[in-house]
Amino acid sequence: MSIIRLGNTNREMNSHELVELISQKVPPEVQIDELRNTYPNGVVRGDQFSIGSLSGEAGQSLKIDINPRSPYFMKGQDFNGASGIGGIVKILMEGRGMRLPEIKELFGNYLDDSPRFVRDEQSEPPIINRSLRQQINLNTHLIPNICI
């Protein structure tokens, strides 16, 4: 049993916690895109992504749930070999031969907890037609235009 003192911010995350964090923080559509890129021979039918096996050949032996609302999202079982998939990390490890640090780097922008601010490039101020602009100062009387 390990004891973690409250307020200890120097603690490193273990691999299980990192895998959970990736599964939670990376948007479902990004995970599905990575699944499709990893296994281009896969076929989508409804909420199931089917491939032959973790090797990536075409087939229907391995079915992976791609419904983001499902508790089994990105999980599946190979019917023939009983190999299981437990999330996007396992998919990338098995299908692309990636290691956990590489996967962490791939999804690093989703894992950063610091707030991000997206700013557009500074745009030019709108060009104002100077002949149409009224000069108003403290001494200007504003009289509405009344047509009779």
C-alpha cells in the first residue's frame, strides 16, 4: 500500500493513471481517427469497428466499440485468439508498436492541464472612410435630423 501526502505535487503519474488520463482527455473523435489510421483495413458497421486481428488484416474477428457514450468505448475482444483491446493506448501499442512515452507525446496537447488561450493573429483595425466619419467633441450639439 502506498501513501501519498496531500498537497504533494511532485508525485509522478504511474502508467495505469497515464493510460486512464489519455482515455479520458483525448476526444473520442481523435481516438477513432487514430484507430482508423492504425488499422486501415478495418470496417465500421454501426458502433463497431471490425478487423481480423491486432495484426490489422481485414476481417471481422476483432470488434471494437466506437460508441463514445458506451462504457466499452474503444474496447473489444478478438473472437478467435481471445486477445483484448482496452483503449486507444493498447491499440497504438499493438497496432503501431508504440511505447507509452511516445503515445504520451502524441496526445500531449490534450493532457496538459494548464489553461490555453487561442488568439487570432492581430487583425488590422477596420478601415474607416474618413469623409463619412463625424467629428464629435464636447462642444458639438447633437440635433436629430428631422424631415418635414
